[in-house]
Amino acid sequence: MATPQLSPGVLTREVDLTVGRADNVLDNIGGIAGPFPQGPVDDLVNITTEQELINVFGKPISTDAQYAYWMSAASYLSYGGVLKVGRTDGSLLKNANAGVGAASASLKIKNYDDYLNNYSEATNFVFAAKTPGTWANSLKICTIDNLADQTLNFASVNLAGLGATVGYGITQAVADVVLPGTGTTSTFSGYIKGIITGVTTSSTAGSSAVQVKVVERVDSAGTATAIDYAEGASYASFTTGDVTFHKANGAVVGTGATAVTAAADWYDAQTLGLTNATVYWKSIASRPTTNKFSLDRNGKNDATHIVVVDDLGEVTGITGQIIEKHTFLSKALDAQSDVNSPQKIWYEDYLSLYSENVYAGGNPGSGIDETWGTAPAANGFTTLGGWTQISAGDGIWGQNAQGVNFASVGNITYTLTGGVDYTAAGGQKCELGDIISTYGLFSNKDEVEVDYLIMGPGFDGEGDSQAKANYLISIANERKDCMATVGPHRANLVGVSNSDTQTTNLTNYFSSLASSSYATLDSGYKYTYDRFNNKFRWIPTNADIAGLMARTSLNSYPWFSPAGQQRGVINNAIKLAYNPNKAQRDLLYPLRVNSVITQPGVGTLLFGDKTALGYASAFDRINVRRLFLTIEQALQSAAEAQLFELNDDLTRANFKNIVEPYLRDIQAKRGLYGFLVICDTTNNTPDVIDNNEFRADIFLKPAKSINYVTLTFVATRTGVSFEEVAGRV
């Protein structure tokens, strides 16, 4: 209500009648399910290119009919649409994995949600392939942390006799060494103290060695100062000279001083544990020590590197190919990147989000670590409590960083094993119930967008193929916003030499399929080239039919027919298993079957545009059904803008102002012959208004495609005018 003016003036008012709009909402999204060699199970993944299909779901294999699913998916993508791909579950499917001991023999992680809900805190594996199947059985997961600082070589071969034991102590006396970073006048005399992290005894002179973690310096007064290893720092490294081994209680063992023949940086010598290649960790990244996040919280030793390698070349085709590098991840549960904060770098979470190939399970640092005492004598050790094990809760990976010195495990390579495919022999065949379950993910239109449900291949048994087809039709019927593209049973066409027999097989097969305007039936099986296995394959064309509809939407409009020479040419078809002649097409078309044919000089094309509706109707044509799908979805969005508004003249006028321009635009683009919108008091009666309803009646005259052309050629006598005979034919 306008504010009354009490004196002369101009009042400016605005009334917004632009709320709500109608837009075409077909997104050209296809959907297919099948037993792909890899990829998440029972989860729908958006794929836009063939390369993405390879990256997520692998390549087509050669041993069974799985290639038909993969190549159906690739066929649809060749027309330009988006494809939601669901990998079907199977009872035998298992993830390749590695544990501290043997790999878990029964591990099946279906997808990311399954991992989060059931396996993020698992202890029966250290690393596992992200998806089930044999595809990952050649992967190696290489890890390294800051286990040791230096490797010390000795002339003696009997290091164990000298007390060289993992977890025991080692010291070296130094005199007047320069303290790094404090100037040339700052020197230190006393002992360098370390913990033994590894022992190697060799019969070759000079090859026996210990790996040492440098932990403290102890001056002549017995004052200990923790130190971090620094390459090239004289006080912080064990150089050639005499060292002394100590027991866990600090007592000297062996015969006393033992000569070091050589000292080298431990990390510089570490390699990835590959079968046929030598790769040094230092070529991957610098030594992992302590990340800034932990350092700021008085934590220590949390950094680790993780590398995924195709050891045998079975994934990439290249032996020893490094697939992923993840450097400076953290053992700390709360750790975040100081570069990409707030990105978490707790290695389990990081791999779950950013690795394409592996999940992490129970961490390799779950055992106890060892540390040093707090009251050293002049030689660096006390006789009481010089070396004590820390408690089982200290140093374990997966704690918050605050004040934790995380346990080290060193350089470890895990080989993934135990991955199993759909069949014990390595095949990719799935069961009817499993594939129906995966297609069921498309049933909820409020959660999953899809425009074309693609059948792909059927099964070995004709009854199972029919059951699969009918299930897809039922989903489309229930959703009423998409179309199911259904093809024939392979054995009815491929390998059948007589075309009349093929025709009979098709009529029998399709006769049991449900009537629906939300589905299409086609006769095609095309022969195409599989470049991955260097073979020619027979695959169904129902994915191509979906692709033709997608291409028609992209290049023209949904209300144009996807058939014929203008828009119906099928990609990558060398020949057809069944190329029906005119008489055979005359039998199939009344039975709702759109023939796929080859025309000389044109190519392979869809030669019919019927839906699977079993009776005569405007909706028995693909272009009409897709016209209504387009309009219904667009106007539904416009109608939602009217919810909770008042049912009055203004609201009704506003709605008509949205609908009518939209329909005029479609009419101008040849989708309609005419339309009428009624939204007034004639259909919004008092009873309708009192029931909190809003009604609009939209009458549409859909444009019709030409299915039948008659050309009449008339010969006339020379002296006869055309006007005389034009009306007599």
C-alpha cells in the first residue's frame, strides 16, 4: 500500500514482476552401470571424456564381454554429453592391500563413503587400493621418514658382540668442534649421543654398519642439550673415529672404543624398494623431519613421504613408473599445511582425498618407540635409566601434534596384493541382481540428475537381458524426466546369418518389454575397433542413441528428431550385425523398434524416432516426448517460484509473464505449432484457492517429425494444362 502524500510531489514506486524464470534444463547427462575393471563401486562418477573414463574405471579388457560396457560408455561420450558411471558390485571383489604382516584376505572398500564409515580407522591393512580388483596387484607404496641421521661403517664384522642393538646407545667423544650458527669462536667439547635404529653385519671388511639417530650433545659437566641433525655440522654428525656402544641402562658394552671407517648421510643412500629400478629418495624430496605445524606446537619428527609406484607396469604399461608423489605429509592427526592452509596433511585424510589410487589404514607407527634418559653422566649416559622405552601411547601416529615426538619407521616398501575381480579367473562379468542394484542409484530424481539411462549390453541369457531392459524402463517411467535407451539381445543378432531369423528374434525379444514413452528401442549392434586390445568388437548401439539425443540438444534443440541423415548418423560403426531392409523395417516399426541401418554414401544412422509407447499418441515420438520433458522441467522451476505467494491476479499474471514468452521462444524455434496458457479465475476457483492450490493449464501443439514421404510423379499429355489435372491425382 502506497504512503499517502500530504503535499504536492512525485511518488516513485516499483513492482517486481520478474521473479522466477523458465530455462531449458536438459543437461545431457547419461547414466550407465557395468562391471568395469576398476573404480569406485556403487557410486556414480561424472565422466566427460574418454581419458577420464580410463583414469577412473580403467581400460577395456580382452577376456570377456566387459569391453561392451566400457565401449558403450565411450560411444556415448563421443557425442559430447556428460556420463554418470556406476561400477557394479560383485561377491568376489576384493581390494589389493598390504599389512604389517600378511595382507587382509577379505578387504572390500566400495567407495569413499564406505571408507569413511567403515575403514578409516581399520587396523587390518596399512595401505589398500582405493577400488577393488586385480588392477592394483602390481602397485608398491614406498614410505620414508626420519628414522636415522647417519650410517656408520666399521671394520669389525661382529657388531652384535659389541652391543650394537636397535634401541641401544652410541656415543662419540669430540673436542673443540665449532658449534654451527654461533660463530667460529663458539666451540664444544664432550660427547655426541645417539640411538641405534638399524644394524647390518657383513663378512666384507668395512661393510658392517649401524644407523644412528643423533639426539643430544653432553658437555664435560654432564649438561645435555637436544640437537637436530644438520648435514655437514661437525658436532651433529658421527665422523670417522672411535665410538662406544651402550646398553639400555647406559652401561658400556663390548671392549670399549670401536673405530668408524666411514660415515655417510643415511637419507642420501635410501632408495625406493622397486623390483627393476633404482630411485633415490633424495630425488623425490629432501629429508622429512618436522613440519612447521608440529614445530610450532613443540612436536617433533612428524613428516613422512609416500610414493605410489607401478612396479611391474601393469597399470601404466611402464615398469617402475611413479604414479603419485605425496611429500611432507604428517603423522599428526591435526596437522595442516603451512602453504595451503587449512588443507589437512594428516596422511590418512590426505590420501583419502587426494590420492587416486590408495587409502591408508592402520598406521605403521603403531608400535612403541624408544628414547633416551634425562640425567646423563660425563660420557653421555647414566647407569640408571639411560635408555628407557616410552609408553605405548607416546610417539604413536594419529595423535595431535602438541608436544609429541612421533615414532619413526624408516624406509619401508609395501606391495599391494590380494585384489580380486568379479570372477576368480580375472573376468569382469557381473550378475543381474548386482547391476540392477547399481542402476537403482538413478531412481531418486531428487538426488541424481540424469537425462538418458543407457542399457549397454545385456546378459548371456535372453530373459536376463529383458529383465535389465524392463528395469531401466521402470526407472524412467517412475522419474518421468529422462529416457531409457534399450537395445537388443546380442545372441539374437550377432552370429545369426539369416536376416529374417534376426527379425523374428527381435520381434520376440521386444514384445515382452514394457510400453513407455520414456524409452526407446533400437535394433543395432555395430562392429567397431577396440584400439586398446587391437580387436574389432560387436557392441550395442543404445549408447549411441542416447548420444544422438545429446548431440541434437547441443547442436539443435531437444524437440528435433535425433534420427535420419541430418542428426542421426552414428559414430565409429564399421558395419552392422543386422541391417534390415524396407520390408523388415515395416515389421519392426509398428512394434516400436527403431531400425539402425547403413545407407551407402551416408553411413550408419538411426532410421526411426518412435518411443516405446505401445499405442498411437503424440508421445510415441521421441521429439515430442523430449519437447515435453524440456518444457515440463523448465516450467516446474518457474512454478516453484510461486510457492507461498498469494493466489491473486498479480501472482497469476506474473506466472503467465514467465510462461508465455518461454513458449513463444520455443514456437519460434520450431518446437510448437501453437500454445495457450490459462491461469485465471476460471481454473483458480474459490475452492482451489481455499485449498491452497495454484493451477495453470498449458495447451501445446507439438511440432511433428516427418516419418513418411510420398512423392507422386504424374505424366500428362502435351496439350493439357497443369491446372486441369492438378486436382485429379
